[in-house]
Amino acid sequence: MTHTRRYGDAGQAFPIYITVAAGLLFLAFAYLAVGQAAVNRSGAQTAADAAALAAAQKTRDQLVGLWVKDLLDPAKWQDIFDGKGADDQCGRADQLAAQNDARVLSCTPELLRYTVEVQAKDSVGDSVVPGTENIRSTRSATAVIEAVCSLPPLDEGAEGDALPRLTCQGGKTWDPDPDDPGSLPGPEDLFDVHLAD
């Protein structure tokens, strides 16, 4: 009788073991689905950051080109440092998003700022969570172009035919010399490009 009861208890426990094992297996697959979604979101965020920064950097380079072109007309400098005159560079955002396996849903250019929203090309993938095979992560990022140099009033800071001196971050100064293009500050000297907080 004792042996029969022991085997009977073991037989009753077996379905519980199976249920627990199946539950743990389901949880493992659910955690895997969460991990897949996190990776997909992370990839989309990387694509959004890269796209926004690329458009902003292209605009920064264009602004510096405009500044060099109008170097002899200091009256135009402030408009350039304020971001005026640059073309829309959302095409550059499209390129960088594509390189990061995403597509741009929207690109909003403003003065010295780009906001880009992208969607991952790949879905989260098949999982035990229904519907994930059709879900694609969407993320956005904003990149800011910040002038790091200040200009003196036009009637100050220049002697004779000299151009106004630029005072930049860290106390660095530039005395632009149109006769020596190699001595002019570069894009990274005049503007900082970063993601908005």
C-alpha cells in the first residue's frame, strides 16, 4: 500500500512539472520577444540620431561655405551665423537612415535644427507575442547646430580694412584673412553640431 501511494503521488506531480516547464519556456520566449523589440528600437534610434546629425552637419558645412563666400561683407555674417541662407538637407538624412536600415517618415528643418523621425525597415520578428511580425520601431531625434563664435558690432573690432575678429568658444580668436584661405576657421571651429537633450 505504501509503494502504491508513493507511485500515485509521483504520477500526480508529473502534470505539474510539465505545466511549470511549459510556463518557464513561454516566459523565456516572451523575454526573447522583449529583447528583440529592444534591439529593434535601439537600431531605429541609432538611425534617427545619425540621420538628424548628418542633415545638421551638411547644413553647417553649407553655412561655412556661405560665410567664406561673403567673407568680405561682414554685414552678412550675423545672418549666416543665425542659420539663414542654407538649403534644406533632408536628403542627407534619407541617406543616413537608409545606411542604418531605416526610412525617414518625416524631416523637419528649422533654423539651426533638424528633427527627423524614422522607422526601422525590419520588424521585431516572429515571437510568442501575437502581432510582433508586423511591428516596426519608430524613433525620432533632433540635431542642433550651434554657432560657437560671437561677432563684434560692425563698427568695432576691426582696424582699417581688417575684417572683424571672431571670438569663439574657449577664448579662441580668429582674424579672418581673405588672402590666406588656409588660415580660416573650419566648420567645426565655427559651429557645434549635437543632439538635443
